[in-house]
Amino acid sequence: MHLILDSYTHPGISLFWKRHGLRVMEQLVPTKFCHTSRDTTLEKLVEREIWSGWKKIILVGSPSSIRRGFNTLMQASEECRSTLEIGFWPLNLQDIAINISQSSLNLSPILQVFKTGHTLPVDVMKVQFLASELETRYFWNDFVFNSTQATANTTIYIDEQNSLIKGRFYCRVAFHDEALSSLTMHPGKLTRTPVLKVYLKRELSQTAAEYFKQIKNWFAVGQQNTNIETLLKTGKQVEVEGNWANLSLDVSGMQDTVESVHFEVERKSFSLIVPAKPIQTTESLRKILPAFRPTGVIANNRRPAEKL
């Protein structure tokens, strides 16, 4: 087991480790332990650990750290990812405050999840678009793009059924509803039929006069706000075709607009460490795990014991 702690980007993670680090190390007994620094970024550590051979990797950090670690993982080859067991332990400010105020013994059910190492192959959303060259990105929860031109015509194909959208709009393609975590992920939800959910929202009127007129109508007659996100369709493959490069993508560092985007589900991308049953609150940790046995859908990727 290799343990990666992103203590550099979030001071709270360092406080958590000072409080409970000894307990974590005693229970998990990692063969290697790494922490981030100014010179050693999270991306460098994750990439190095992924390429160094078959192992179980546990990443502890903020929700932002988890997203960065996930992106680095998905940049590795499929053959490399297939040899790994990956565990994600996100700690937001509330989690850190609760854990610091409690005894290290309360972490035992959480540490048992990583120590046992039950895994499930998980699906992720794959997004491809043509910028200066063809780019491929991966997302866990959702992906957002916008049509930026009022005179544009955009066609959204969902499993060979098309919808024509005119003008400006906001669109979100959602996949997993649950956050990427080894502790709160319910195994049953990872075995559902993988479908992409396309949500659409039309922009409000662009002129100030029309905008204030619409606001006035809402207060005067109690008119409902039509500028809300609505489900367009669901499907396994989504293709978006615009014109005049009218699509603006919510991608870090991406400034240019594009003309088309392709979405699909990347099946069984990597093996995620999951609990036999999700841990929802710190108060119920002791009650949840010991009373629940792993079901048949949970796969254990560890090597079988040798016969005597």
C-alpha cells in the first residue's frame, strides 16, 4: 500500500495528520508514504506512484485534491490503470473539524475500508473535442458547456435522437450523482446502467429593459422563473454539433471556443476501493461496517492466498 497525503495545498490536512497520522500509519502500515510540498506537487507524486508498479494507492486530501488526483490517474494508460487499486479519502473543512475534535479510535471503521481493499471497477465520463488538436478529458460528476452566440444553431444528438437548440444556452451533462470518495460511495450505485443525463437551461433576455420587465412580471403576477435547468434526455452517447465555433467549454486553461463535443462512457476505467456499505456520518461509523458483509457485486482485486 502506498499512501499519498496532500498536506501542502490545504493547511487543515496538515492539522488532521498531526492529530491522527500515527493511528493511520499503525492501522494501514503502508509500504510507502508520500506528502506534497512546494517542489513535489500532487500530480507528480500520483504519476510517479502509478507508473512504479502494481499496488494499492490511497490519496488523502481536500475535495480539490481528489479531483486533481483523479485527472492524473485518468491520463495514464488503460493497461497501467488496470493493475491499480485506488482509494480516495476526501476531507473538507467540516470533516477536518470533526475528526480533530474526536479520538483517533473513531477512524477505525474508515481505515478498515482501505485496509480490506474491496474494489469495484467504475465507469467515468469521457469528453473529446477538437481545439488546436484532438483533446480527451475525463470527468466524474458532470461537464458544463455553453452556446455563446445568439444566432447560433446547435444540435444535440443523444443516442441518435437529435434536438435543435437555437441561440445562447447553458448545458450540463451529468454522470455520477455521488462525489468521488471511497467512503460514501454505495456499491449498488456503481452497478447501475451507465447513462449520461443532459440538462439544459436557456439564458435570460440579454437587454437590460427586457430583463427588468421580466423581473417585474414575476413580482406582479407570481410568474414562475423559466430560466431553470431542465432534463433534456438521457443516453449512453451524446454528440454536440454547433456552428461558428460557438461552444464554450468549462475546462481549466481552455480559452478558445469549439464547434463540436463528443461524450461517452468509459467503462471500467479503474478499480475504486469501496466499503461494504457507505459511511454517511461519523456518529454511525461503528454501527455500519461491522454489521454488514460484502455482497456479491463487490470484487476483491487482491491476489489470492497460496494453497498450503
